[in-house]
Amino acid sequence: MPALACCVDAALAPPGYAFFAGDCSSLPSPVQVPPAPTTAVEDAPHWSPSLSAALYKIDCWGVPYFAVNSSGNVTVRPHGVDTLVHQEIDLLKVVKKASDPKSTGGLGLQLPLIIRFPDVLKNRLECLQSAFDFAIQSRSYEAHYQGVYPVKCNQDRYVVEDIVRYGSPFRFGLEAGSKPELLLAMSCLCKGSPEALLVCNGFKDSEYVSLALVARKLALNTVIVLEQEEELDLVLGLARKMCVRPVIGVRAKLRTKHSGHFGSTSGEKGKFGLTTTQILRVVKKLEQSSMLDCLQLLHFHIGSQIPTTALLADGVGEAAQIYCELVRLGANMQVFDVGGGLGIDYDGSRSSESDLSVAYSMEEYALAVVQAVKFVCDRKNVKHPVLCSESGRAIVSHHSILIFEAVSASVPNAGSVTPFGLQYLVDGLSDDARNLTSAAIRGEYETCFVYADQLKQRCVEKFKEGSIGMEQMAAVDALCEFVCNAVGAAEPVRTYHVNLSVFTSIPDLWGIGQLFPIVPIHRLDERPAVRGILSDLTCDSDGKVDKFIGGESSLPLHDIGGGGNGGWYYLGMFLGGAYEEALGGVHNLFGGPSVVRVSQSDGPHSFAVTSAVPGPSCSDVLRFMQHEPELMFETLKHRAEEICPHDVDREDGNNHGGLDHAALASSLAQSFHNMPYLVTSCSLSALNVGGFYLEDDFNSATDSAPAGDDDQWSYCCA
């Protein structure tokens, strides 16, 4: 009799014969159902870091900034292709430096963690400038390139300041789309190149326009780009009142657009821009006001993540025709702004078929722009304009890595059949048992699975009717799971629970289905044992990651607790430096991650942490939603004094777990100061009676409280 039939018979035997304990380890699996599509890499007989690099496509999307070292850890190459071997930075060492307690030389920061690499930012700027410089030189273009960074991509102070500083030799400027962005751009560009452009986009009111004109008065190279025709009257009126002669640009609403998600803002029905008819009216009004010489810039935007250089050249060619027509009409045109659209390769496929990739390099992008503009201008006998682009995604995406921790994983766990449940199977389900046993004897394993599923559904209905109890239902569940395991049809994909909020840190994944490379940052010298999806901390079914680059619905992962890392399993989300931080919310009141800036150095580990900022505390996120943490604490402290009025044992002998009101208040105060995320890296000994972190224990275990005295509440120590 086949093994499965024997086991089914044993499971259904009367009490006193044999009891199924849910252990399938000794059973053969006649039908092997693969857990997920595997690649030739996963089937390799021996494992190595290079195989992991291929499996997770790090060799594709990661070039030239990310690799895997001989220890199986992801490394960062801060200078791109010019990075020397000894300059590579081991990500795991950075994480350990950031998260280890201060008492052991760490920074005491809690995960999740954003690691910024300003050297990568600098390299991206240099590569972009170099790409345009080469295209201009090779095509004998008679003007230069000077880009602007759209601060909406990442408004972090250090990111913007780094771009202005690193871009100053290239006259690199900033683009703003709101009044706060304009204020920060004005402030930062005071330390930048005087030739750097300050491009003012977005919808405008009188305050916005006045601010832009003030920037002009402060000798910043400011251009007010008209997004709507009626903005012109506002600009002209305020310019006369403030005695400022503005520099004006127009955003053209092109007919060229691409069909992907990121092309929806372009084309004739796009959200922004002026039609050719509207542009002609602007020219006429400027001419009547004797201010046509103020019109100096043409701006357009085909859409983000432009998939091909053919589409790019088509749009640039259309815009170049408009530019030349404006020159013919008498405008003092100087700058040709191609907007955003320079894409990055999120999945390493270098394909034009999806929003996750582009079919060109940075060099090919620059060459397509230069050639298209030169062709039209030469044909129209128009002087070559200064070229400008607003390439935010391509500049900042690579420099930032989100690190988070998998804290647990679901494990297939077949229950056991109790004698009571077993008796129910024998007495009440004889027909189903016979069908299942007969199919097993015949070796019809797929039929066994069908019968087991029918048995389960029938019992579910009986349970809902109240005719069977939990013990019988558990017995049926155990039997069905046993059958699934035996025939190889058990659910192969595990759920890894990660210390993260998708809504806060990866909002584009939830909102628009944007995928980012997610990779274990260590143990890549080991073969991944399972496949899994990621489930975050939020109380929301959408808080998960179950789609990955390459069209995969699960990710190759390692068992948590292996690899000699104390049970910690770290994952990194890459290429997320654009948009994610600004878009994230506070769903479930989870705040943003901790942040460190890491620069390449000649020290023992090739890096130095130049700044470290803990993530928002519970009080920070509560305050964001208009709560008052100080008053909340006082309410709880007063309740503690009422419930535990004395520091001695109560007469009834109950001292509430050994915590008097002073200790309770101290623990509550510490809770307000802690981050909302799970504290996974501290010792369990820090947990004291009642499930609170006592202040002394917490500080000795994690040493992660905010350092400054000014940050401490006066009543933290009750």
C-alpha cells in the first residue's frame, strides 16, 4: 500500500491504534509541486555571492553602485565605476554601526533606517554633466548644459544642500513648485553658482510671484515659468509694482506623450502648460507691454521615465520648433528646458515595455537631446540655446537605501489530531475517509487533494451551523494539511513580518504599484532556502509587498535565525531616494525611519558617519495629528497616582506587579520618547514587570534616547 494511504489509514484508526501527530518528515512526496518558478541560478549545485548577485539582479539594476562582496554582504561603490576596491562600503557594517548601542561604539539608532551616500549623489551629478558635455562636444553644439534639480523629488535639507554644493562648478540650479520649495531654493542658491538657474514652476498666486521677484532682486538667476495663461497678468502687474524686470518662461503643452503611467501629465490634455494659441497670446501681450525681451525660456515635460530615446527625440524636436518660432516672433530666447523624464532602470531589464525600466543610458539620453535641438535650430538658422533638464529621479534615486528588519516568518505547522477529534473522523466521516483512503491506495494523489479539500469545506459548513466543535474542526484542518504536505501541494510561500510601514516608507508601491529592488543585504553567500512575501506592521491588508521586480510574486529569502547573525535578518530597498520620503504618511502613526549620512573615508571600514538623526518618536507623530503628548502624559500620570498611591505594598498584598506610580510614570514618559516601531535589537532583559521598559533597563539595553537635554521633558523622571 502506498505510504500516503498507510498514513491516512493510521490517521483514521480508532483510538488505541495509532494517532497522527502531524509529522510528515518521514513520508515520501510522490507529487512535487515547485514552490515558485525557479531560475537556472537557483538550481545551481553550489552557491556563491556571485550567484546571489545574479539571482537578485544586482548585476543589472545595481551597476555601478552596488555589488556583493566575498562575505555575502551588499556593498556600495560610492564613486561608481571609479570606486577602488578598498573604497567599497559594506552595508551590514554601516547598519551595525548605526544600530549597535552607544556603549559598544554604535549610534543607538532604531530601525528602520535610511542610509544616504552623498558621494553617490555627487557621482550622479558629475555623470549627468559629463554625459551632456560629451554630447555637446561630439556634435559641435554651440552652447552649454546647466541642469536644475527639482526639489520635489527629495526636499531633505542635506540632499538639496549637497546638490547645490556639488553642482556649483557646473552652474547647477534648483527647480521649485511651491512657496516652501521656493524659499528653500532661494536660501540654498545663495551659496551656489551665481549663474545657476532658479526655475519657478507650478501654480502661482500673488505671494508666489512676489517671492520669485524678490529672488530676482537678490540677484538669483530666477525664471518664472508660466503654467497658465492668466499668470502673465499677475507677473506683469507685480513686476511693475516692485520695479523688477522679470525673466519669464513658458511651459508648452506638447502633443508628444508616452503611454505609460508617468506620461499621463503630458500631451494636449495634460495638467500643465500652454497650447500654441495661448503662447501666441502671451507673446502678443508681452510685445504690447514692451517686455517681449523678458521671455527667455521654453519649458516642456513629456513625462517621467521616458521609455526610449526615439520618443524623447520626437518630443524635443516638437519643442525645438516652438522655440525657433518664438525666436522668429522676437522673443529673447536663451534657455531650452527639456523638463524631467530621464529614467532609471529599477529592474535591470533595460526595457521600454514597462514603467520600471528604460531602454537607454544617461549618455544616450543626453545625445538624443543635443542632436534633436541642434537639428531643428540649424535648419531654422537659430542660435543654439543653453540646454537645461530637471532630472530629479536620475540624480537622487541611487543615493538612498532603506534598511529594515524581518522579525519573524510564518512557518507551515500541521496541527495534531486529538483522540476526541480522531474519534469524530472515524465515526462521522466514514464516507469521506473511505474516498480519501481509496484514492491514496490507487496512488491518485491529486484526487486525494481534491477529496481533502471537499472534506474541509463540508466541515466548515457544519462548524458554521454549530454541529461540530473546535476540536473536530482542528482535526480536519490537521488531516487536510497533512495530505497537502504529503502530496507536495502545501502553500510554499512564507510571509515575512518586517519592522516597517509600507505606507510611510514605500508609498508609491501601495499607491501606484511602483516596484523597487528589495534584497537581503547579507547572507548572500548562502543559498536562499525559501520564498516569501513581506508583511508590514500596519493593521491594513494593503501593508504588504507581494510583487517584486522581474514579475515575481515572491522573493527568494533565507531562514530567519541562520547565518550566525544573532537572528537578525536585514533587507534593503534600493533606488528609492526620489519621492518616497516626501510622499509617506503616518498610517497607524508610524513615523519616518532614522537617517544616517555615510561618506567614503580611508578609515578601517572605508566609511564615516557624518550625521545621524533618530526617527520621529511617538510624541512627534502624535503631535503631527494635533494631539498634545504632554497633556496625555499628565492624564496618565494622574491615573497612575490614583491607582498606585503609595510606594509600598498595598494592604491587600497587591502591589500591581511591583510597579509604583513613580515607576509607571517613568515608563510612560519613556514610551512617548521611543519610536513607534518594534524594538527588536534590545535584550529581552530590558522588559520588566507589566511589559514596560523601565527607564534604567531601557537605556542600558539600547542607549538610544535622544541626547540633548533640551529634548527631554522636565517630568520624564517621575
